[in-house]
Amino acid sequence: MPKVRVAGFGVSLDGFSAGTAQSLNDPLGKRGPEIFQWFFHTKTFCSMHGQEGGSIDLDDEFARRSMENFGAFILGRNMFGPVRGRWPDGSWKGWWGDNPPYHAPTFVLTHYEREPLVMKGGTTFYFVTGGVEEALRLAKEAAGDKDVKIGGGVSTVRQCLQAGLIDSLHFVLAPVVLGQGESLFTDLDLPALGFSVSEHKATEHATHFVLEKG
């Protein structure tokens, strides 16, 4: 049965999943990339960016799983770009260039309407103004018998968890202390939401935790 999943989601030791002051030069916020060092060295990451090489190891196994069997994606507005408020024009097309890594229908949460954006490689961005539940309904229709991935950012994952919409979580605990940023777990009771740890494995770069809803 298809699931709604969070996968490959980095978390610092003090519970932050993004840095402060996101901008064009800092898509993940200040120091945000430090929680994704486990990912950047993998073959999966290199392949996603059209590069050769990369490690084939346990981190790569989790990286590959974090992009497998998805038929649609949901992103928060900040995950799509640094533009705030009304869309001034259609010039901003995401952080990823002409061929984004999703290769599937991708639904972006926003308060402001915008026409769908067709990109290379099979990604089409749809801009949803009806909230996360409307986005999930559309994503499930688009995904068919495949899973839907909640790609972030932090507020979108938190909102989906609080609404009981997520079935599976793969967090990656990085050996980094950020001190400040966007907190993922504040006021979230994961056991009360039905989650328990089903898998945990450590590597040189991080510890991977998978939680499933019972």
C-alpha cells in the first residue's frame, strides 16, 4: 500500500533541521549544509547532479532509499526558493536548474497562485493554495501506486506530522550542534502520534533512524 514518507531528513544533535537566514546564497540557511554532509559524498547525490563517482556505502544505501518509489513530492514554499509574498514573475524556477531531481509531479505549498511549471526530466511544479491536505490529495492522485514524499522544509514536515498525515520517517542525525535554526521536534510527541523506531544504523558521518507508524 502506498505510503506518505519523510526520507533523508537531516537533524542536528540539538534538533535543528535548517539553519537561520535562508537566502539565495544559503538555501539551507546559515550552517544548514552541515547536517547533510552524510549525503553529499554519496554516489546517489553525485548521480542526481550528473556527476561521476561518489561513495557506495551505508550512507548511499539510505540516500538511494530516500529517493526510491516516489510518484509525487510535496514541498513547502521555502524549499522551492527564497522568493516571499506574491510571485513577481515566472523567473524563479527553483534551486536546481532546468532538470530538478524529482522527476515526478511536485506540489509546492503557497498562498499565491501560479501556473504549473514544466521542467526537464519529468518534473512539473504545481503550486497549491489550498493547504497541505489539498496538496496531499493531489499528490496521492498523481503518485498512483507509488509513495508520496514530504520533501520539507521543517514547517511542512511538522504540519504534516501534527495532522497525522505521515506514515514513515527517516531522520539522519548528524554529529553537529547548530545552536539555532528551525527546530523539528519541539512540541511533537512522536509516540503519541503512533511512531516507533524500526531501524537505526550508524556510519562515520551520521546515524540513520527509521520510524514507522504502528
